[in-house]
Amino acid sequence: MELNDGNLQTLTEFMRKTLDPDPSVRRPAEKFLESVEGNQNYPILLLTLLEKSQDNVIRVCAAVTFKNYIKRNWRIIEDEPNKISDPDRTTIKANIVNLMLSSPEQIQKQLSDAISIIGREDFPLKWPDLLTEMVTRFQSGDFHIINGVLRTAHSLFKRYRHEFKSNELWLEIKLVLDTFANPLTELFKATIELCQTHATDINALKILFSSLTLISKLFYSLNFQDLPEFFEDNMETWMSNFHNLLTLDNKLLQTDDEEEAGLLELLKSQICDNAALYAQKYDEEFQPYLPRFVTAIWNLLVSTGQEVKYDLLVSNAIQFLASVCERPHYKHLFEDQNILTSICEKVIVPNMEFRSADEEAFEDNSEEYIRRDLEGSDIDTRRRAACDLVRGLCKFFEGPVTAIFSGYVNSMLGEYAKNPGVNWKHKDAAIYLVTSLASKAQTAKHGITQANELVNLTEFFVNHILTDLKSQNVNEFPVLKADAIKYVMIFRSQLPKEQLLQAVPLLVAHLQAESTVEHTYAAHALERLFTMRGPNNSTLITPAEMAPFTEQLLNNLFKALALPGSSENEYIMKAIMRSFSLLQEAIVSYIPTLIGQLTHKLLLVSKNPSKPHFNHYLFESLCLSIRITCKANTTTVGSFEEALFPVFTEILQNDVQEFVPYVFQVMSLLLEIHTSSIPNSYMALFPHLLQPVLWERTGNIPPLVRLLQAYLEKGGATIASSAADKIPGLLGVFQKLIASKANDHQGFYLMNSIIEHMPTESIVQYRKQIFILLFQRLQSSKTTKFIKSFMVFINLYGVKYGAIALQEIFDSIQPKMFGMVLEKIVIPEVQKVSGPVEKKICAVGIIKILTECPAMIDTEYTKLWTPLLQALIGLFELPEDDSIPDDEHFIDIEDTPGYQTAFSQLAFAGKKEHDPIGEVVSNPKILLAQSLHKLSTACPGRFPSMLSTSLNAEALQYLQGYLQAASVQLV
């Protein structure tokens, strides 16, 4: 694409169309942009638009498009085409920092993100001057530019907070510190001075305080991995200024907004985080500063109101106290009973109250409420911080803290009892307090795994929780009902089984509650109870115990999906999946009704897939319906195909990218259930599965390979007779897959199925070409994974067509090739093969080479006979060699970036491991003994002497054991 006005005009028109609400206008425009993004100069045209367009909307649109383009395409993936040309990459890096700094804030943010994406890949090695280019801008004195630099540096360095330690990381951080730490410190000091100079200018203060917040965030990132020498030497500068800022109260910066945190709150929140980091990780160096920070943060907590805008500040301040109180160093600060009482009374109890803002979120923003309360999202709540502080204090002062709170709990419950209708929030706080007191250790899988022995959980359940669960009106006091359900869920591992069984029908009833939070919690609690393990590894709650409630459970779960706000509720869908899985054949009679509801739901969500977890559990539930029903009666598979194929056809025709890999998995499951030949409906689809465009998307590869394997297994002969013209297409897929390091194993899965199931004559003409392709890949890049797969393939070939055929095909490509493969690959590498089926295939294949291939006995290959036998005995007896050469790394399928839906494996579409050799050989060691005996009878006297002279003693001993076990001997 040339850099000219015509192209800029075209891009502008298509950009405008991508903003159109009408899908018939928007989608073609999006497709057009997708089709041209591989062209050279495309990103440069976008940058030109965002810089020079007269239309502000187009500028912002170009900035967002550019950032997403960089996100999808900047990383260079091995084996995949490089989507951005080198000249474009150079031009982008040369201009983007300037452009970002001179753009308005909306565009600056997008470009700043793009720089950090590029930086993650290219900095420091391929973009060495990025930092110096940024640091020099600190001198400009223009805070619009300075904040642009700080924002970019923040998005670039924040990954240091969660990266694993490595040499590369240390070197990068060292480079950053050498260039950045001193200018950042100077900027920090200068900005604080400017704040004093402009103390009465609100506009200047707003800009300066957003700079200070960004500087504080950078401080956190740069200090996270370890305490840098520079910051240790300059601790006085940073800490005394941080302390001053914490105690600062500028009336101009106070906001009237009760919801939105102001600049002062954001800055103080980050300083609390920085102080907590130092108190936790560098407590010795931080000790001199700690008392004044504890005092400042304590005063802050006691004087800060209950408004939502202070939530982040309060929760970070409480987290600071929590991190301090559980360190043995600082234990003395909290030992006084009065201090403990004061913390409980002034910090913990007020921050556990259910405020009107929480009530609003519970009723009107249930998704956000659930995310915070149930999933512990990143957004810290006051309650969670208070709960962490209780846990922290209990580490050293469990007795006194429990005693103080027991008093509070009793008085709160007393208040509630006086007038439940008015005082229900007291009970809510009491339940929350009991929960935080009792929880010592928790996992997502088991709930609370370790509880405070001073709290009687069972008694509290019977006296205060059951009453709410048993109440006839499920819609009365929804918050308390949700609390009660959550109590059962988190203490499920602590409560006795009879109480859990008592709770199950009550939870089923709560699925009908109007409150989204309440019925969501009920679904989640049931799902968690159904995954609990009982004795002898079965589920704790059995299908028999669920029998009285099965119909009610299924009815209420499906009805809950119709409740307002829950049409795509992932917790309900997960509970449906888990109920199917628990109840197994008990659901068979309900499936004909339920499958209609599931397919209808699938049709609706496929129009606009927006909830990936919901969709995943929906497909899992479909798989379970199919498996359970067809296990009882395989002929029902046809009725599932009738129900599902119309929806699947629509998904494939509309190319719903998120769902295509799922559809292939469900189709594989259906096809694998068929007992006779392959149905026509599947054969009609077969040519479409070989289209190259489907194989372009990484997420499609594993399910497509499995589906093709199912086709081969059920209809190898049908394909050979009625679709022989498609065999080259099938081999084309194999060729594409084995060329890729990430997907070569999938290519071998496909080829192994072709070898096993296709009639010999249908592929005879292609065999040599297959081996040539494999040798070309061996020469270009030989990885451990490829070698292992290659070894399984050649041995399977030998098992299927015989050892002579294997030797002949190698030697037809190049004389003596067979010997080279044995000597250079099989003998030294067979130890690396893993997996019982793979090992068995290799063992049987090698036995055939040893005992059924004349060339091994009577030609120059004979010298390899004993080493090959030695390697085989090693495969049987030695531990697996799982070492991988140092310079080798595999790109995991899951790690390939980009917007393509990564492959999500459906657990309940799982495929049994297939053993192509099966019962014919149950013990390869015995087969080796029998085959050697048979061979030795043909050449008496030759093998005993050969073995005794050239096989090592240990291997010989193992071999004698095999011969004895098979009751044969060598003659």
C-alpha cells in the first residue's frame, strides 16, 4: 500500500464504517481492514491518519486500530509468517515516541500501550535507545510530555511485578535502573517542589499530582524484584517525601464526588502499597521509617470517611497494617490489649459494615458484586482488607482477637434479633466477622481448609445460618440469604456431611430467588458441593442421595437461566454441567427435554459470543448429555445429531471463530460413538475440513486433527473409495503441520491414523513422499518432540506393513539410509519416548526389526543388531530420559499470542487413549522372548554366542528373565 492521499482516504472511509452500529455495514469494513493489514505501509498509514486527520473521531479510531494491530502482530512467532515488514518496524520505532508525546491524551494512552507491547518484545536488545529517548524528555518541563513518558514507562515496567526471576530479567532491570532511577528521583523532588510553588493553582496541582502517582507506581515496579542499591542509598529522599505526602491535606484537591477516587486518594493509596512492599520485603532496611508510617496510616484510617471514593485508599492502608502485623519483627507494636481493641473497634468493625453503596451494587450491579465477593477480583474491597487484617492479627494474637470479636458478634446478633426487618445489616456484619475469624487457610477447590478452633462453626451454622436458608420466602432479606449460602460454600470442608445434605434441597430452592446474587451463589454452592470427594475417591454426595431432588434441581437450574440478568450466567451453566456429571445415568430420562433447551441457548449465544466461561460450560454440558445417553444406548447418537447439526451448520457457515473449535470436538465425540460405517452427513462435510483457511487458526488445529482421526477410524475405506481425490488434501494438512515446531505432533497423530486405518493400496503411491518430507524436517530443525513422534511413526509403520517394508522404503530414498536412522536416531534416542502406548508401539516395532528383517541378520546392518537389542532392553528397564537439549524450547500452543481463540479442551469430550496394537500384544517383553526363540531356531547356535560376547551383562540378565517368563530359550 503506497503512502498516498488515495489510500488515506480509503482507510478513513472504512474506519468510519467500522463505527457503524449496523452489522451489515460494520462487518464488511472490519473484514476489509483485516484483509489489508498484512500489506507493507499499512501501520504507517494508520500513524499518518492519527497524526494528520482533521476528524478527531477518526484519529482516535486509527489509534485504537493501530494498538490492536500491534498487539496481534508485533511478536514474531517461529514457523509463522512475519506480519509486519522490517522497514515498517523500523519506521514505527523511530517515530512512535515523538508521536505519542505530541498527541492529545486520548491518543497518547493508545500509543503508550502500543509502545509497551513493542517494548515487551524488542526492549532492550532490539530497541536500545528507547529509554534514553524517554528520559531526555524529563528536561522539557512540559508535564503533558512528562506524564506521557511516565505512563509509558509504567506500562513497560509493571511486568516486573509478576515476572519470574531470571538472568535476563535482572540484566534488563539493571539497565533500566542505571538509566532511569536517578532522573526519576530528580523528577520526584522537582515535582514536589513545584507542588509547593503552585499550592493554590488547582489546574497545575491536578497535573503534578497525576505525575506523583505515576512516579510512585514506577517506584513500586522498580523495587518489586529486589531492593536496588540506588533506592537503598536514596531511601531518605523517597520515604520522607512519601511520608509528607501521606499526611498532606490540600483542600483544593478534595472532590465532591462520593464515588470516584480523587488524585489525592490515588496517590496516598499507591504510597500505602509502596510502604507495604518495603515492610514485607525489606523490613530491616525499612525499620527506621516504619513507626512513623504506622502512625500516619493509622491516623489516615481513623479520619477517613465511609464514602466509596476512599475504598482503594482504605483497603490499601488496611493491607499495609495487615502486612506489618504478621511479621515477627513488628509483633511488639500490637501486643497491648488496648491497641488490639482500638484496631478492632476503629478499623475492622467499621470497614465490615454493609454500606448503602454495597446494597446498591448487590441489587443493580450484581455481576461486579459477585466478581468482588466471590472471585476476589483485583478490585480490593474494604471488607476483604479488613478480613486480611483479622487473619494477620490472629497469627500472633488469636486468643485475644477472637475474644474481642466474639463480644461484637454477640451484640450484633442481639441487635438483629430485636428487630430483624430494620437491623438485618448487623447480622450481615456478624456473619462476615465470624467468617474472617474462622478462616485460616483457603483454596478454591476445598473452601476453608484450616479453621480457627476457637470458633464453633457447626453451632453457628445450626443457630444462625440454617434459619435463613429454611425461611419459606426465598426473596426476603436476599443479602442474608446470600451470606448464608456463602457460609455453606466456604466452610463445606468443615461442616459435617449430614448438615451439607440438609442444605442441598434448601440451596435448590434458592435457585428460584429473584436476586441475581442469591441464585448465582446457590448455583455456585451446589457446584462446589458436587465436586467434594468422599471416602474411596468417589463424590461425597452420591447420585442416590440426590435422587429425591434430581427433578427439582434440573428444573430450577434451567429456570434460573430465564431469570432477568442470568441468561448467560456462567455459575448456573457450570452447575448444570456438574449436576450432569454427578448424576450420570439418572439424567437420561430428562435429556430429550433438556437437549432442546441447551441447543436453543447455543443458537442464541452463537449470534454474539460474549461470555467465554458460560460458552465453555455449555459445550461441556452438551458433551455430557451425549456421553451419558449414548453410554446407555449408542443408537441415540442420531437424535443428538438431528438436534445439534442445524446449529453447528450455522456456526460453521457464519464462521463464529470462538465456537468452531468446540463444534469440531463435539462432532468428534459423536462420530467416535458410531459403531458402523461413516454416515453420509459427515462425508458431505469432509472436503470442507481440508480447506487451508481453517488450518490457519491455531485454535482449530487440535480439534480438527482429532475430527480427521475419527473420520479415518470410522471410514478409512469409505474415504479411499468415495473421496480418493481428497487424499492429497489430507496429506497437504500433514505437510503443513509437520513443518511447524508447535504443531508437528498433531501432524504425526494424523499420519499415524492414516497408516493405521487407510487401505494400503490407497496410500502406496504417497509413501515415499511422506518419508522425504519427514527427512527434510529432520535436517532443517530436529527437536526432541519431533524425534519422539518420528520414532513412534516409523515403528507403527513397521508394525503395520512389516519390518522389511520399513527397511526397503528407507533404502529406496538413499542407499544405507535404514542403518543411518537406526544408528543416529533409534538406538541413541528411543529412551526419550514417553507414554505407555508410545513405548509399546516402539517396542513391538523394534522387535519386528530385530527378528523379521533379514537385512539385519545378513548384511552390514548386522553390527547394529546387538546395540538395537540393548536399546530395546533399555526402553523396557531404564527410567525414561526426559532431558531436553539446553538450546531447545517449545512454543506451547497456549502461549501463541493474538486474538485467535486459543484452543479450549473440553474435559467431557475427552478421548480414550487408543492402542493400535491392542490385545494382540499384551506384554512386549514376552513377545521379544518368543520372537528371538523363533529366530534362533532358524539359525541354531548363532545368537547365544553373539549375545554373550556383545550384550552387556545387566541387559543379558534382563533378557534371561524374559526368556524364562516366556518359557523359551535360544538355540
